[in-house]
Amino acid sequence: MFRLLPVILLCLVACQSETTTSSNTTVEAATVPKGIVPKETKEELPQDTFSLDYVMGKFDPSKHPDFVRIESKYADREGLFLRKDAYNSFKKMHAAAQADGIKLVIRSATRNFNSQKRIWEAKWTGQRKVENGENLAKTTPIARERALKILRYSSMPSTSRHHWGTDIDLNAFTNDYFEKGDGKKLYEWLQANGSLYGYCQPYTAKNDARPDGYNEEKWHWSYIPIAKQLSRKAEKALQNEAITGFKGAESATEIDVVRKYVLGINKGCLH
């Protein structure tokens, strides 16, 4: 019996080694190819990573450690910022698109509360016209109605996904551009490949599944691995009554802007 013990122990060691090797092989075989972000990515940050101030865009992206300046070769101008995780994935998507003859150009990225306030108030006061050249200060005296007209395409400060550093506007700001020629090819490429890099179009056409929120924006794409966590934070912590500090803010509660606009997105971008 004692003479058999060394033989038994040797067999046990060999079996354990074989099991470990087999397990490692399985992991390697399941590894996602380099440069690809799977649609069901597991890129989750710890709970409560994001403060309510972050959700509301009350910070300076140029001084935030999670943000980086976008290189000029990816954008139409200098001075744009994006979260590092969203940017790294975008660069991979940009390279893949370029290999297929598609050029992605970032036209807008992170906008904090103050940036969004300037856009909103310019439209509110009529300094900046809305679609069809309408001056809302002259045509729409009732606050709620004026806010709803701006909300067709522009967010109230504190409620924009552009606050988060996860969202970008690409190539053009009209849906018409993406319905013919090079724009159509670009949009079809994004629809087919965007999810491979974690990107999703939050503002699709309105229908029974998305009755509320902004009008369709084919140019607006969101880095979902992080944005979905911020959506959950907004759902739990952002209240209409907290949306203040700009002209027309009093209409936020009446409109229910959190439920209808912050959360009124393509359901495919919530997962």
C-alpha cells in the first residue's frame, strides 16, 4: 500500500495539470478579437461612481481625470473632449470604418451645463433661430410651449446626454444628409457595426415604443457601456425640481423632462 502512494500522488498531479491546461485553452478560445468591443460588453464601473452633479454636467471636462481632448484628425475642430473609455472605443470604430471607405467626423462631443445653457438660452431668447428660422421669443410667449419647441432637438441644461462624455454627433446635423449618397452609406455602416464598439443611436424615429423625447437624430451616437449606467443614475436620482439655473427652467416639472426626455430613448440603448 505504502509503495503505491507515490504513484497515486503522481497521477493526481498530472490530472490537475491537464485540467488547468484545458481550462486555459477554453478561455483563450473565447477571447474577443483584439480591437472589438462585444455588443453585450461587461465594462461596468463600481456602483455610485457618478455623482448627481456629474449626471447634470456640473463639472469641467478639461480638468476631469476621466476625460481626454479629442485629436484633430477625428473632429472638425479643436477643443472637444470625451471620456477616455468612449474615446478609445471610438478610435477603433473610426479605423474600422476607414478601412471600409467610411469617414467618421466628430462634430460635437462633451457639453457641460454651462455649454448647454448657452445653446438653450440663445434659442429661448431668439438670439439663435430654431428650425425654419423661427424666433421663439417672438412666436411663442408661453414658457411650456417654447420649451417644447426647443426640446425637439436641444436638451435643457442638466438633462443632456452630452454632459456625460459618452455621446457624440457625427458628420452632419440633419437627417437628410444620412438618407442619400455618402451619408446613407455612413449611417448604414453605423447601424451594422456601431454596436461592435459599444455605440448605439439613442434617438431613433418616434413610434409606439418611443413616444416621447427628442426627434430622430441619425447623427447622435452614444457609448452604451457607460451611458447605460448614467441612465440608471438619472432614473434613480435626477428630479425635475432639481433642474434650475437657466431661462425657462420652470417648465421642466410641467413637461416631466426627466421621464420623457432623459429616459425617452431607444430602448435598445438602455441595455
